[in-house]
Amino acid sequence: MIMASPIPVEINHRKEKGVVRVTWEDGHVGEYGCGYLRGYCPCALCQGHGAKIKFVEVPDAKLAEISAVGNYAIQFTWQDGHNTGIYTFDYLKSLCPCPECNRSKDR
Amino acid sequence: MGTVTRDVVLEALKKVQDPELQRDIVSLGMVKNLEVTGGKVAFTVELTTPACPLRERIQEDCQKALVGLNGVTDLQISFGAQVRGSKTGAGQTDLLPSVKNVILVAAGKGGVGKSTVAANLAVALKMHGAATGLLDADIYGPSIPIIMGVKGEPKKIEVNGEFKLEPPTAHNLPVMSIGFFLEPDQAVIWRGPMLGKALHQLMADVHWGDLDYLVVDMPPGTGDVQITFSQQLKVSGALLVATPQDVALADVVRAKSMFDKVMIPIVGIVENMSYFICDGCGKKHEIFSRGGAERAAKRFKIPFLGEIPITSSIREWGDKGVPILVREPQSEISRTFLEIASRLAGQLSVVSEIARRAQSLKIISS
């Protein structure tokens, strides 16, 4: 069966550093650069219908707003108005760029 | 020989995990009625659904955890189930407070067998022992009255001074459908606002009573009805029905992006019409190829809950108003439905646990 999703307890947009810091229930902390998050936007506009998630470069991506979606995902609204990406907790966790997660990555 | 105390037993049971919720059964509050008298230990494990797929495993793990304890001479584990609510989403109001879980059975397009799947899964959940209802929201082509073999206008009854519609019962399930209010050959040609009103009535004015699960057969596609549902009901999750072709991926993409928009989590995908077993040669024919839905599930990390074959009996008995599960409960296809219902119930338990935990999320900007 499917594993229970990881749950974030805090999402902190640190504006001057241009990063989003996510603290997970188990204490794990990951810092996501805004450009990195935007590039891996999971929406169909960015990803099309391909089978693999790809990185779509968006120069100078700035984050405007973060909101919770239901009880299972996060929506980022970017300053250019793009807001169709719904990052499920699972997906967000799979993107975690910290060295520890990167080592065990099979994305 | 040492004496056993409640604390010792609880401490030992903390090593037993619910494999789906991935937390121990003590902190999940699943251990009830614990009694320790001398060396006798008795308790009830309250599962989060009577359709729990993992009951035997939990029982085994409990035994393993306690058998080694010093002083335990007798062990009695019984099982109960208390379905937990998992309602989430953007809906501001909850029109159905007495219903714990609302599941939308949906697809990105028509003709994939949503209604058949919805009806049989509702019957399966009921057979597992959960209080279940079935709501046909397919306003364009309500087929639940035919599949479940019920017709006629529901009775009006008075509940707490208000007039409500009493859902007729078919095969032990309360059933409501817009089809009950239409002549058989009449088509629904309403515009949006009328649709919204009719749906609102189907949700608010029906006396469902206490239900663990309400299975909703959605109209095909991505539109008005789906939005109305997400805004007026607290929906637990959506179950997508897809067919095996490669275009299934495109349908799933559509349905997923819609449910993301309205903030309803997708709790699973089932593949319908997966294969046909020829009654002449006994060979499995994969008419529409196979595995498209499973690939789509992998791609979007949605739980894949199972494959349902095409058989002529499912169609035949559906047309006669008897779901295959009622007619041939021992058949392979019925077992498939029961298994899928278990997995669905398990996923809803996971969703409810996530919903509870996610409530404490803090979003800040510094």
C-alpha cells in the first residue's frame, strides 16, 4: 500500500534570501530556492503531458504568495501571476534539495 | 513471575504500527477497553474502517508485542471499527454533517463505467460492514436507478420540523438520484443555475442519516457539477475511473488538474475494462491494451487501487438492476470489487489522518 504522506509543519518564505524553508513533521528541514521551485512547477501548462517531470527555466522567478490547498498540498503564486501549480506534500518532499535527500534521489 | 500493568501493556503496544497510517496504534487512539486482570489481558483494536485491509497484520503484530511480556498468561484481542471523517476542501459549509466521508467517483470523460464502479463499490463497502449510501449526481444521464433497480419518486418525510426526501433502499443501500424525478425518456436540458439548484436539493434535502461513506456517481468531465460539489460539500476525496488505453493519461491529467483546482485530493485510480476472459477459450484478451491507468497513477503518484475486467455478466446484471456483487458475491469480479473497496477505505483513513495533522501547518513570511 501507499505510504502516508509527509506533512510539513512550517513553510517560511524568507524573502531577502529568496528561499522557501520547509520544516517537516519529523524535524527535517529543506531550503528551496525560488527559481528551483518555479522550474519544477507541476502544472500541466509547465509540464505538458510528458511522462517525466522536467525543469522549466523561468528567469528571475519571485514568489508573491503561499497558500495551503485543502489538507494535502501547497499553492505558490508567483509575481508574474502564475499560480496553477499545486505542489502536493509528497511532491514537495520529493523536490527537497538538501544534500541528504539528494543522495537518495531516484527522481 | 512479574505482574502486568496497563502501562506495561500500552508501552508494548506502542511498538505496533498501523501500516497505512504509519504511526503506532496507541497514539492513534485505536486501543480501547483495555482490561488487565492478573495475567489476563483483553482489549479492542478500533480500526479506522470495517473494510480494513490490514486487520490480520495488526492482530499478528499485537500478539507478537505482548506474547513475550513477562506475566501475560492470556490474551484476547477483539476488533471494532469506527470510521473517521476525512472531509476537506474549499467548501465553506457542510451540507451533510451526518456523513463522515464523501467520495466522488469521477472520470475525465464519459463511457468508462463510472456508474457501474460507483454502484458496486458502494455495495462492497456495505458488505464490509460500513454504513454506506449512493448518490447519483450524473444529471445528464442518471443510470443508478437502472443499475440498482429502483425507480419512482422518493417519499417526503418530516425530520425535526423540516421536510426531507427519504432515499429509497436498494440492495440495503440508501440511494438517491435525479433520475427519480424524471420520466424515463426525459432529458435534462437545464442551464447552469438550474443544475446548481437541483444538485443543492440532492445534497441538502435528502435525509441520509448517519453514514460512514457516501459514494457519489459524478457526471463525466470537468465542469459545473464538480465545482458545485466542491463548494457546497466537504468532500473527502475523488476516485478516478480510467480505461487502459494510452489516452487514459490525458483523461487523468484533466481530471487531476480539475480536482487540484477545487482542492479535492485524489485517493485512487481504478482501471475499468482492463481485460476480457473469453468464456470459449479461457484466454485473457486485453481489448483496450492494459496498464494505461496504472502508468498514469505512477506518473502522478496516485494510489492505483486495481483492475476490473470486462465481463458480460457485469453488464447483464447491471441492466437488470442487480449489481454483480449481490448476484454473484463469490465470483472473481466481486472479489476484485471487495478488494478495491478495502483499499479505498484504507486510503480514506490515510486522508483523514493527514487532514487532522495538516491542520497545524504554519505559513509565514520573514
